[in-house]
Amino acid sequence: MRLPLLAVVAAGLSLTQCQFSGLGLGEDGGQDTTAAQSTGTGTSASEATTTAPSTGDTDPTTGGGNDCGNAQLDDGEACDNGALNNGKNGSICKSDCQLNVCGDSYPASNEGCDDGNVADGDGCGADCKLEGCGDGVLKPPEECDDMNVLDGDGCSSLCKLPFCGDNTKDPGEQCDAGPDNLDTNVCTMACKNAVCGDGLVLAGVETCDDGNANEDACTAECTLPSCGDGKVQPGEECDDKKNGNPDDGCTDSCKKPVCGDGLLQPSLMETCDDAGENGNNKPCTAGCKKAICGDGFLLDGEACDDGNKVDTDDCLNTCKVAVCGDNVVHAGKETCDIGDVDPGDGCSATCQKECGNGIVDLGEQCDDKNATNNDTCDNTCTRVAYYVFVTSKMYPADFGGVLDADTACNTLATDAKLYGAGQFKAWLSTKVDGENPGAWQPKASKPYILTNFVKVANNWADLVDGDITTAITRTEANVAVPLANPNNCNHAEAAAARVWTDTNISGAEVGADCSAWSEILPAQNGNIGLLNQKGMLWTDACTVTCDKTARFYCFEQPPT
């Protein structure tokens, strides 16, 4: 296990404080062998136990093993200065990667001398300092003597010449940490401050150092290139320093934004992005759009999707298949759809309009069971006119009154299968209040037509304005009444043209009603109109005696 370098420094600082005694080292500046360490500080030379001189080679059984000298602090080592672990040059780390101690016969950089004992008075003091260092007289084993014992001035306090690794920052050195000079530390083995670009990787600070400032496999900041460093490296499409915005043209994975990357990019017109879950049958389509009805993709839960918002084709705009009863008219197949399949409401169970079935269903104004448009009910079952006819029968004056005349009109209309049968009233008045056409309600707003579909008047107002468009000469069965001498009420040949009315042109009572149409006495009179007339004579032509016979005008009434 590698020990922290601070432990090594601490070990070095715990050595015996040494002073120069004036005795010098050899001319080579240090010993070539290492004596055994003393068993204590202050014992005599005769008491020191020594061993045979070292050859300088590492003994794996006594030192740091095969790793000693690799400039790394390994298990069992107290220090390791690499090539300086040579027993020479005054290194404080011996060739076995153990720190020297005073009295081991190995003069290190923190010792002025080491004569193999810790005795004073023999030129090398008990603290391994030369006795006389600093007196200005160069005496072996001194390498220098500048008359002081100061470090950093070119001659150390131990009268040694400075060198890199002596733990003193000397001239020409940027730093010197002694045993902590390592090419992975802040002070390198060349006593230089570690800097990016020196080719050495500073532990804990740099992740690489290739000795240049190029942006290659190692950046100019001595870091390994990575996504987020703001520089586009090989394998990256972009690099915006991972700013957290996936829609600025570069994602935090240093890739250009694309649909399917799981990131929402509105600038690409994305409304969703579920990455691997995108699909044209899923809530987020393969084109990164939120699935909606009408996008042409069949989403789970949709019965259909035809890619449009048309609600009248085979697929509704709710993405449901069009069916009868969905309250939408399916063009080309349905003529109606009111949201149910119940018959009799104007729309059949197959969503076809029930107009033409002869029944006035809900929403219909009429239904004459045909597709003819020029009668009173068109092919949309909308009322366009009302029938008027003159009866084919002649009636004596005692026919019973207005209600009996109404019944006669409806009986004839029914027998003739005329549409509107049951809704007809006789154009007839009496002296009884309210028994006159003017009291009818409602008043027709649509035209009156004959049974041959020829118009008589545009509406009620046109009917009573003093003139009608066409004379009322057609019976309930669409038979023309033969006419003769139309301007003479009493002429025998005009008998077929007589119509009981007692009604003037405005629809009001005239006053001659054969005792409310209950008498046939020749002494009484009844008012008549002439069916071959278009002016006021069609309803108010003259009076005849009540022993005569005449027809009725029958008008279909709008439903109330």
C-alpha cells in the first residue's frame, strides 16, 4: 500500500537535529555504502552496531521490494526518490527506500557528516553535524563553507553544495520538497513547479498532460475531452457545455436534436417525444406529434381515422365509424339522422327521411305519399299550397248548416283520396256570429290551388282582395264543371254554376242564408256565387230562392 507523502515528510523531520562538526565527507560528496542504523541517539561509537557495507543494490528482504526506485511510495517504503535512492549525493532516502538516521555511516542531505557513531569530539558531532561548519575554512568532508549555517545561499547549513532533492529551494530551483519531489506532485523530481503542458500528470488536478497545448486527445487545460467541455470532440455533433436546454440546437448528450431522442424540441415543431415509445398508433406519433383524431394514424382506442375533420363521410371527426343513429347525416347513404333509430319521427330506422310514407311525422308539415312538387306538399314534406275545389254534387238549401256543409266537403275529399281530407271547410256563412270564412284561423300563408294544381290565389290576403287568379271550376276529382251563360244567375242553363255562399268577397256574411240553411221555401232567398267568375261574382253574385240547389266551395285549412 502506498503511504501518503506527508508521512514521509514527518518521518524526515523527526531525525536527530544535526550540526556540522567540521569533518568533511569524501570527495565524491557522500558514502557509497550504508552502515547499520544506530539503536539510539547519543550512544558511543563503540556501542554502535554495524553491518557490512551495502553494495547499493536493493535487498527485497530488507527494503521496499522490486518497486523501490520507481519514485512511488509503496508498501514497506519510508521514502522513494527514484534515481536519487543511490546512497550518494547526500540523499536522505537510501537505496533500500528507507530514511537515513544519524550514526548509520550514511551522510545524507540533512546531515553534515555521519561517522558511524553518535559521539562528539571526533569531527562529526553526536547530531551528525560537522564540528566547525560555518567557520569559513573548507575541511573534508565539507563541500563548501561560506562562514554561515544558512540554507538557500548556495552552501547549506551543513556545508553541503545544494542539489535537487535536498528539501531546500536553492538558486535555479522553482521548488524542492525533498522526498516529496515526484513527477505526480506539485514539485517535480526536477525541482520544477508542475504546470499543464510539462508532460507530467499532476495527481488530483490534471487528467492528462501530453506536453502540448493542442486540442487533441488531451485538451489545452490538461483534461480528457468530454461532452460538456464546450469543445466539439470526435464523436460529438456539438457541445454547448450542457446548458440544460434541449432545444437550442445541441442536447446535453452533445448530439443534434432529432425526433425520437426523448427530448421536446418545439423548434422542430415537436409536440411530444417519447423516444422509443413513439409510434403512429401511440399517443406520440413517429413524427413527434401528439396523436389526435384526424391525423390519419389509427391510435389505440380509435375505430377509424381517415385523416380529415369531415363529419359526413365514413369516419366521423370523433374517429368513430359512421352509423345510423349517430346524429350525423352520412352523405350518400343517409338522408337524415336525428340520433336514434325510432320510426315515426321523420327519420326511419335506416336513417332515411320518412317523407313520402303518407304520415306526417315529426318535423314534417305534410306528407302526401308522393314525390310530386307541384301539388300541395313537396318531396321534402313541406307544405307549399292548399287545395280548393267546387263540389261535384248539388245540394238543396236545407242541407243543415255550416258544419254539415264542412262534412260534405271532407266526405267528397276522402272519396277522391285528396290530400288534406278532414281539413276542408265550406266557403259558407250564416247570421250566427263566427260562422263565416272571415273567422277561420289560421289564415293560409301559402297559395290555394285547384285539384289540377292551377293556382287560385297566392294566400288568404290575395283570396279576399276582390279578385282571384283562376275561377274555381274543378271538382274534388279534378273534373271540370260544364258552364253555360255564366253571367245570368237565374237562367236555367246557369244552374250548374250556382254555389251556396251567403259570403261577400271579404269572407263576411251577406244576410241571405235560407234560415241558416234549414229551409227550402220559395219565399226565402239564399246568396250564391258563380263558379265561372274571377271577380267578386265568384262568391257574391246574386240571390236565388231557397227551393233551388247549388254546390259548395271547399277550402283546405292550414293545420292549427
